[in-house]
Amino acid sequence: MDENYERSTLSDYFGEAFPAVERFAHELTVQGELRGLIGPRELGRIWDRHILNSAAVVQYLPEQGTVVDIGSGAGLPGLVIAAMRPQAEVILVEPMERRCVWLAEMTDAMGLTNVEVKRGRAEEFHDAFEADVVTSRAVAALDKLARWSLPLLRPGGQLVILKGRNVAGEIEPAQKVLRKFRMSAPEILEARTIEGAEPTTVLRTTRGKK
């Protein structure tokens, strides 16, 4: 196991989800660079920079309902969410075919039964379904992300996204689209996982009901 985390510490944190998450981390380490999913410098930081970073958002997600991860890429955070929220329906939206193949392979390898992979851009699914939560990680600035994500939310649903520490500066340029969908004032949250892991910044906002 890479980095400085004890396997027992990770197992305690992830609980019943740990075998699936550990398999995912292993496959990312073995295949991630080869398949163009992560850079070579990331190989020694799979748990810290990717798995735990993704897991941090889960504390702000419901146990059940439909969670949509747009621009899912390697499955971060979508596959981690699916493992940790087994009663939720997790939809992974990804435009690149080779990444969709990977996501399907990992869904099977992790033994997940609550995942659906949809190939395409988020805009292509605006009238296809409604989500309780839309999430994403390292996809785009908030104004673009809001235009892509908010039409997928049901009234009362939440946008819960992993962002960089400077996300506060992205809020004002996104105000027009946030108002259009009657979104609440965005909250910037600090999400922690295990001791020694860098905290994750999460932005959360709720769509107003009709």
C-alpha cells in the first residue's frame, strides 16, 4: 500500500466499503497511467490525492437517492461514492468512450450494483432524469459547471462539488446561473477524512422548489 497510511486505518475509515475501494486504488495504481487516467507523478499519491479526496465529499451526501457524477473520468469521486453509499443510485456521466469502458470495468471489479455509466456530456441529459445530488471533481469553473449541472437537479436537490481552495472567487461569476435555478447561497465547507490527510474543499448549494 502506498503513502503513509496504515491499512488498518483506511479499513476503519471506509468500513464495509474498504474492499471495493482498495481494489479501485490498486487498479488505478496498476493501470491509471497506462490508460491515461492519472499522471505519472500521481502514482505515489493515489490514496491521499484521489481516493481520500473523493471520499471526503461523501459526508455531505444522502444515504439514498440519485447521485450524478459529471465528467466522471477515472471514477473520482463517483466510484468512491458508490462504494460508500450502496443504497444510492450513482450515475456516472462521461463523454470519452475509453473512460466509460474503464468505469464499466471498475464497476464490475469493485462488485458495485448501484452504478450506471452514461456516455455523453452533462448537457445531453438535461431532460433525461432528475438527480437528488449532482457532484463533480476538477471539471470546470463554477459558472460553467453550474450551467451543465443545475438542469439535472430536481427542485430541492443539491449541487455538492469538490473544488480548490480558491472557489470563493468563482461564486460571483456564477451568480446569474445560480439565480436562474433559484439556488441557495453557496456554502464553502471543509471536509476531513483521516488524520494526516489533507482536507478537501466542498461547495454546496440547494435548488429552490417550484
